[in-house]
Amino acid sequence: MLGDLTEKIQSSQNRFEQLVGRIPGYRGYKQKEQRREADKLLRLHVARQYQEQIDRLNRLQYQLTTGGDLTAMMVLERAVSKLQLLIDRLRTASYGYAGVFDALKVDEDVLDRLYEFDQNMLSGVESISTILDELTDQVNNGHPTRDAANKLIGELEQLHRIFGERQEVILR
């Protein structure tokens, strides 16, 4: 969907960076840094996509509040909290850095797996969006929202579990 950000970053080097890249040992270091930067940019993109969903959720809460359905609004407040926590985790996640003296060395393969893992988090945006579409239809038609709200919370909990596995990518 986004294309390979690593390739875009590497192809945007100026002449000086290309010249410095010829220094033995520096090129590999720079490529790792570019992979980390690509992963960071991807995670920020994914976080923005989830932020759009939280904005939709906030509008839906406002609609429920003005309609007097405070019970449903409170259930959705749990979803807002879980979604905001997921966004925060995405924005602040480790980007695969391991210093020279660290016991755990992070190589290019690990950085590539982190990138793929973060790219797969985009699929959660689609599932959240679909559930929010369902919730919006229910609210607009005056139908009960409990099942869809619980489905949303369940999906968010699943996304948190999946994101929790991200650390395992580094440790493998």
C-alpha cells in the first residue's frame, strides 16, 4: 500500500551521502538506519490511520450523547481508550535499535520483519473501520449498539495482543 519506504529513503540520498556511503562499514550502518527510519515512518502512518478511526468514534459518541444514549456512549468510551492506547503504542514502539555494546544485536533481517509486522497492522484499520460502519448504521437507524460495541472492543483487544507480539520479532 505504501510501497517500500526503505527504497524511497535510500533513493533520495544526495551526492554527499552517496560518497560517504562508499566508506567501508558505513554503508551497512546507514542502510540499517534507513530501515529504522522507514519503519518509524510506517508506524506513524499506521497511527494516523487509527487516529482517523478514533475521530470517527468520537463523532459517533457525540451523536449518541445528543440522542440521550449515555449507556452506549460509555461503552464506546472504553473503545476510545483502547484505541488511543494502541495509537500511543504504535507511535512510541522501539524501532529495532541495538547499540554497539548491547547483548542483543538487531540485523537487517530483524528490521525487515519489524517493517512487515508494522505493515500488517494496517489490516486492523480496515476491521475497525468496518465495525464503525456497522455501529454508525445502528445508531442512525435507532438499533441497539451493544453487540457491535462489544465486537469493536474485542477487535481492539486482539490488536493489542498482536502488537504485543512485536517485541518477539526482536527477540527471535
